[in-house]
Amino acid sequence: MKINTSHDLGSLIRDRRTKIFRSQQELASRVGVSRLWIMQLEKGKPTAQIGLILRTLRELGMALDASPLQTPAPHRSGAAAVNLDHIIKSALPAKP
Amino acid sequence: MKINTSHDLGSLIRDRRTKIFRSQQELASRVGVSRLWIMQLEKGKPTAQIGLILRTLRELGMALDASPLQTPAPHRSGAAAVNLDHIIKSALPAKP
DNA sequence: ATATCATGTCTACGATCGCTGACAAGTAAA
DNA sequence: TTTACTTGTCAGCGATCGTAGACATGATAT
């Protein structure tokens, strides 16, 4: 499943948690965090730390993958895809 | 690419950053974070916040996916795989 | 040699994390 | 009803984040 926002992550974790554990407390104890943190994470907390998130996902039997952006909005200005950026960079003479 | 630790994430981001941008500072400015934060992230900072990470990945033309754990080490104690947990939970008398 | 970068490493400092502990609302059994 | 459980919310607090700024090193030139 694609994770574009912290809310996506929260929904995913909640879905998975409700299938495997009986309560937020149960997952929290396994991961080693507070129930409050699990609750906030499921609500899309954008300040949650990646280390705790990875531990949580592992406890839920999941892992993260990185994949190229399918709906490209990489650069605000009308820049093209990543490969083009690469080409431009390689072609530039000096380093502004 | 599989991301199991924050170091995996750091390596991935650094590889991608060096291909697209000319410096840590350039990426940092685009994302809206400090160069120090980018540097620490590339070194595997486990306390980096997921919101900033997602913004960074987007700037690098990438997104995150969640996938089932292929090499299962889900529960420390002798518990079995996730599906079994599910079955056990479903079989328990008190459901809550 | 001199200049110019990129990267890594430090020191503060304000802002905020994640924690504990408590409480209320809702649900579901006994 | 009463009892037990889950979830969401709140306040307070120590610990730590992310930042700005400065500095040293190494590389790449000129």
C-alpha cells in the first residue's frame, strides 16, 4: 500500500493492529511505547519518530519499501521527472 | 528497496540525493529543513520525524510502501507468524 | 598557493516529543 | 444494574528534537 502522508501510515497501522492485537495497549507493550503514542500514531501523528515506527511495523509483521513516485509532483516548478534532473545536473558546467 | 532500519533509509536517501541534487544544502532548502538534519538523516538518525521524512522522499521523487514481512522475526517469544496471531485472536472467547 | 565548495562536527537554545497518570464516554458482558 | 474493557482526551514534566551559526577537513579547481 502506498504511504504518501502520515495519515496513510496511521490508517494502515490501525487496520493491521485491530486484526492482530486486542487493544492499543497490547501493541504498545510489545513495541515498548505508550498507548498514547500508538493512539496518536494511528491518528496520523506527523512528528512520530521513524525508529519507533519501524519497530511498530515489525511487530505488525510489516516492513517499508521505497518506490519511485508514480504521480509525479517532485519539484514545484515545472521541472520534469527525476531522470531529467539527473541529466541537467550532469550537464551543468559549474555549480551555482 | 526494503527498509528495515533507519540506516537503510539513510543510505537510500543519500544515494538518491547525490543523483539529483548537488549538495545536502540544496535538498535541505527544498524540503525546508536544516542541512544538519539531512546529514543526520543520511547517517541513519532513528529519531527523525516521519512527516519530514515523507517530505524529503517526495522531493527525491520517491514514496513509501508497506509490505508484509518476508523474513519473519515478528514476535520475540516463540510466537508464530502473523496469521497465527490472527487465528488465535479470533478463536479466543472474549473478543473485545 | 589561493579560492571555493561539500561534508562532518561542535555549541547553545527554544520548541516539542513521548511518558505517566488520570478521567469520561462508549461497548459488552455478567 | 454492575463490572470490565477500549478508546480518546487532558495536564504536567523531563528528555530530546531541529535550528542557527561557527569551525575544520578534504576535494577541486584556478
